[in-house]
Amino acid sequence: MMNRLHPALRRILPQLITLVVVLGCNVLVFPDFFKIEMANGRLYGSIIDILNRGAPVALLAIGMTLVIATKGIDLSVGAVMAICGAVAAAAVAGGSDVATAVVLALCAGIACGLWNGFLVAVLNIQPIVATLILMVAGRGVAQLITEGVILTFTNEGLIFLGSGSLMALPMPFLIWLGFGVLTAILVRKTALGLLIEAVGINLRASTLSGVRGNVLIVAVYAISGLCAATAGIIVAADIKGADANNAGLWLELDAILAVVIGGTSLLGGRFTLAGSLIGAMIIQSINTGILLSGFPPEFNLIIKAFIILVILIIQSPIVQSVLFAMRMPPDLSNDDAEPVEGGSARDRDASVQKEGMAP
Amino acid sequence: MNPRYLPLLATIAIFILAYALCYSQYPNMLSTRVVGNLLTDNAYLGIAAIGMTFVILTGGIDLSIGSVIAFTGVFIAVLLANTSMHPMSVFALALLISTCFGALMGGIIHTLEMPPFIVTLAGMFLARGMAFVLSTESIPITHDFYDTLQDVFFRVPGKGRLTLIGIIMIVTVIIGVVLAHRTRFGSYVYALGGGLPAAKLMGVPVARTTVCVYALSGFMAGLSGIVFSMYTSAGYSLAAVGVELDAIAAVVIGGTLLTGGSGFMIGTLIGVLIMGLIQTYIIFDGTLSSWWTKIVIGGLLFTFILLQRGLVWVTSRARI
């Protein structure tokens, strides 16, 4: 039965099961969880709220997945969100229309991404350090743009991006879904995704075999910047103002967490965009669930910490090799196969993750 | 000259140059009072950065220290407010917890062979969450012993004050220097940062060193939390957000290689002082906004990373 599933679906099965378990827990603490109602021409309900509120992390996770697939990491996305929100707010406050403001903000995001990519690919700086520079300095730059105040705006068009709705669905959800689908088509219907994975597994080997690794690395950081810019615009539009201090604060960590929950290894290589997006939804479901259950939100961080720990244990080489040895048919057991990669490794996680994360 | 010393020399040169620049505009900058305050205001950061230097020397990273500082502060404040325990025993307990916390992270990093980045990220969430669970409000610390501690200072000529927490930082730096450059543990730390396979072949006890380094970082974060609680006279679970980044920045500005294996404790102290100097200058100036601090630190980070890349490039060329 398992084998008849589409391989792509089978890969994200553990994440889907986790999501269902988390949602199930939410129903236990809040029986009306799945209730969706229609009011003022749009849908309301906890599920819609999760899809809506999870937009920033989901968007960041798209870019972060590609960056992590190249064995990199982008710590600056939170600060880039602040910069781009500030740029958009400053643009509409200066009298330009929505399209100009959005384009300016997206360009700012891409510029930040290109800077990170330049540091990583051309100057060969470790990704953590290279993006740390913008993470530290970025909020200062955002403060310079907003001139130290929370820059508020009343532009209807821009606010629509954060809290409007289209076809009864909230705009932020449509934006991240569209972005995710576009990126997935871009990397999976062309060879791009394969090349990104090749660069992540071995930059030198793939460069020697003709892949222009450095160009790809710069490109994925630029995409990450673009995603961060979009998330920044949504967050600014949602609160009708650009808050340079708090916009996107610590979201880089949530985004990395979403990617890791989604089953992409931090060591680069194979990635799954759908998994990361589900990861983002899992995080948001936990947040919403804790709020709904009346638990103090303080427990949020502790629960997140334990989830990371469980995932770390599952992904760790020791546990992986033990599981691999158990799963291996005897006649193949002395084969030199890769334990981490491959489809069978993925559904192995399914059973473990189900047991590990059910409580 | 050994190129290893170049980053350190560059750091010292920048510090002296920056100080001279500040002095030329505001002659009061060189007064013992300003120098004393520079040490007092940056004591908690300096102590945390010393622990971070050890971690970075092994090629690791510890993102949890800001949260551990906040947790220690809240823990001390809650215990002092609700029990009649003496602050000294509370300090001991807090240091024990933070050290065990660090050791636990080190153990996980070693046994699970996972990147320190993500393990300490979990530690960061956990410590901050525990602080939130203890209290979400800022708890003032009012204890006679705290008043006594805060009144301990040496008068230096020129009305300057060398406070207790400033002294604690200097002592920590001295211990850090001795530990890193004069003990077997220090050599292990450098060896580990130089390359894991080589370190293993040389007989470095990798497991013990890894656990010890993160335990040391946890201990320093706990000590930093104690100092921070003396500095602010309160425990607040949202305090010290982002201190880990400041500490990493100070270590890098201090000339320590982020890939591990090369660096000096004294450089970290100067890195912390450079960051403090920027802040002091902004306060003296009065018209500049404090967010310039972040931008200047970002710029300095970039400069130093470039310098290090250049050095690595030059030395690797020399070897060929």
C-alpha cells in the first residue's frame, strides 16, 4: 500500500503525519478547531488563521530550503524583512503607489540576498558568518530608513497585501502558496533543483563536472532575499506599519526549524520544498494550539526546543545507521549504500517520527 | 613575523586608533571614570564572550548564552524573592545549573554528531522558555548583600571607579588566557579546532574536550547572568536578547578565526572594548542614534572577516 503512493508524497509522509497529529491535539484542546465560517466575504476559522499567520515563516522557509540545500544557511532573513518592510512603508509614505513600493522592497531584498551570495560564493566566507553581518547590521539599516520610529501608513493597496482576501482566502496565504508553487515548478520541472542538490553535496565535484556552482549559490541567496522581502511586506502590511526593531525578530530561527522539520538536512543536498512548507504549518499549528488551549505562551519555546531535540535524534548518524541496519534485508547488508539518502530512508523516518512526536 | 598575530595586532591597532579619534574629539574619553565605566558596562558581555571564544576555537558555536544569561537572572531573582537563601548559595546553584546545561548540550553535540548551531539553538529556546516559565515579569532584586556587592569598588586616581563586576571580568579574562594558552585543556581546544581527524590521531580526548568546552561556555554564561543581575538589580526573562550575536561579533573582531583553531583570548577582550567604545562615543556625541552601533559593528565584522580571508589566502599561498 505504501509503495503505491507517489514517491513525492511518500517523502513528505512523516511531516504530513506529524501535522495531522498536531492538528489532532489541537482538536482535543479546542473542539471547534476545524470550524470554518464565512463572514464579510471571507473565511474565518482556526485553520484559516494558521494558513494566514504562518505566511512569513512559510515564505522564509522556501528561500531557506534552497539555501540549506546548498549547504548554506541564511541568518539575515529576519533583518532583511525589517529592511524591506521599512522600504515599502517609506515608499508609500513618500507618496509612491503600491506597485512601486512593492517593487522597491523586493529589489531591496534581492540586493541583500546578492550581498550574502557574494560573500559566500565569491569571498568564500562561511555562510553562518557571512549572513551574520547583515543580521547584525540589517536592523540598524532598517532603523535608518524608518528614522527610528514605527513608520505607519494608510495606503489601502499595501494593507490589502497583509490583511485583504481574494476568493474568500486571506492574501498572505495565497502569496506564500503561489510563491511555493512557482519555486517548486522552477526547481523541479527543470534541472535546477538537481544542480542545487549537487552543489550542496559537493561543490568542488559539481564545479569540476561543469555546474556553475557559484552562480547557483548567489542565486539561491537572492531568492532567499526575495522571499524575506515578501514576508517583510506582508508583516508590515499586516500591522500597517514598519517596525524596524521587531519585524521578523527571530523568524530566521523559525524558518530554519521549519526546514529541518520538513526533512531537509542541514548538511546540504537533498531538499523538499513541500516538506518545509508543511514544517512551517506545523510550527504555526503548535503556536496556535498553545494559544487556543489557554496554556501560557511561555511553553511555546520549550515545546519547540523538545521538537528540535527529537528531530535531531532521528536525524543523527548513530540512530540513522542503527535504523538502517535494522531495515536492511540480510542479503544487502554488506552493500555500500548511502544510509542518509534514498527513498527507503525516508519512510523509515515515518514510523520513528510518528512515535517520537505523537505525545 | 608570525602571520597568526596579524589579526590580533589589527584589532589592537583599530582599538588604539578609535580611542585616539574619540580622545581628539572628547578629551574626557581618557579619564579613568570613562575607562572604569567601559569595563563595568561591558562586564557581562566580556565574560560571556570569553566562554564563546573557547567554543569558537573548537570550531563550534553557542547560540544559547543570551538565554542562559536571562534564565540565570530570573532564577536568582525568583529564588531571592521567594526563599531566604543566601545570595552566595543561589549563585552557586545558578552556576551549577548553567554548567550542567552547557555540558548537556556538549554531550548531545558529540554523541549525536549534530551541528552545534542547531543543538545550541534548541538550548536557546529551552533556556529562554524556562526563564519565561519562571516569570514573565521583571523581578527587582532587593537584598542587602546585593547592595554590599554593588558598593564594592576601588577608587582610582581621577575619580574613576573599578567596580566589582569590572574586576570579575578582568579576572575572567586572565583565567581565560591562562586556560587557553598555558594548560593541556587549552591545547586540546586548539587541536580540536584545527581539525577533528588530526586531533583524534594526536590522542586528544574529543568527547571530554567537547563537553568541557560547552560546559565552560555555560558556566561563563551563568557567571555573566550573575554579573548582569548585579548590574541591573533585576531578573527579566526578556533581558540579554541577542547577546550571543554581540559575543560572536566581539570574538570575530578580536581576531579569532570562526573556523576554529586560531585566536587569542586577549583579542576578545579588545573586541568587547571596541564595541563598548562605539557605544560610549555615541553617548558622548548625543546626536547619533544608537542603531549606528549595529551598523558600525556590522562593518567591523565585515572588515575583520575579509582580513582573515586574506590572511588564510596569503598563508596557504606561502605553503605551496
